[in-house]
Amino acid sequence: MSYHPKYEMLQAYVHGELTSVDGFALATHIESCPQCQQHVAKIEEQAGLELETMQVEESFDMSVIFDRIVALEPCDEPIRIARKPRIVEVNGRQFSLPLTLSRFSDDIGEWKSYGGKVFSAPINLMEGARVNLLYITAGVNIPQHTHKGFESTLVLHGSFSDEEGEYYAGDYLLKDSSIKHSPFTKEGEDCLCLTFLTEPMLFTQGVARIFNRFGKGLYP
């Protein structure tokens, strides 16, 4: 695991300053990344120390707060059992989903195939971005493209490469309209990713540019 969110993004995550799109992507990455878990723990510790030393102008009557808590209606919801990873199946393969995503496994739509080599399934997760599971079989080259907005990608299984490097399970990538890349998988190595697109992608080479008609671009 070599590609991580910037430290500033982790700070914004702890302080609740990220959009729901970026926050979910980071939470899923942090779940499997010991390095970012340590960073987040330190940032949370620092935030706690700052809260302790913060000057509070207004005094609070704890007895009033206690009375309000006691007056709350009892909750009849059953105790939540710890989540277990859910399984997703595509092209005859089975993959275990991260816990952050497992809770939304019932919201994963049908898989769509592109020539039997690339498969995508939409996830009805949030507004503001198109969220997909993207499965790329081994030995596949995706035409060069860029993005009208932002694309966050989290590698869940296997690996893929582009002009900037090789990405493995747990790696987190953020690309924008300044980046053009041609993702590909090596022979014998497939890849499952979780992708977040705020705008469609635009192909920049070859016949795939037909999908750019009318400036709409294409979602996977």
C-alpha cells in the first residue's frame, strides 16, 4: 500500500470538513490502512487536547443536562450486532467487501459488462457523485481519458497501473481534469475498485471519444 490521502485530507476528515463523498472514500481506505489509522489517531488526540483547553464562556448546569437525558424516550431498536464483511460476485469471482461498504451491499445494482472485460455496478450510496464498483479482468487496457470533475479510486483487490505508477489493494487515488491516464491490468492480475466520480470521464484518444458527444462524457 503506497498511495494514501494527503495529511490535510485526513485532518479535514477528523474535523468533519469533508463532503460525504470524500469522507466515505477516506473511511473505507482508513479501514484497511494502519498508517492512516495512526495519523487519524494522532489528529484526534490533538483535537481532544485543543478541546480540553478551549475557553468556554457560558457555564453549564449539569443537573439540567442530566434531567434532559433522563426525560428522553426509551429506544426500542434492537442492539446492533457487529457487521461482518459481505460478499460480491462478478464474472465468476467472489470478493469480500470492506465493512464500510458491506452495510450498503443491498444497494449495489446489477453488473454491466463492457465486452466481457470490464464490469461495473452502481451503488445507490449518496448524492453528489456516481459511485461504482469497477472490476477489470486481467490483461486489459482502458483507453486514455481525463475527468470533468474529480475521480476518487480505492483499490479493493488486485492491482492496476497507469502512466504514474502501480496501485495495489488499499491504495487511494484522487485525480482531476489535469490528469490524463490509461489504466491497465497486467496478465494474470485482475482488479476490483471502488470509484467516485463527481462528473463523467472524457476519452482523449481513439474511437472511444465517440462517448464524448455533446460534451456528456461517460460514467463507467
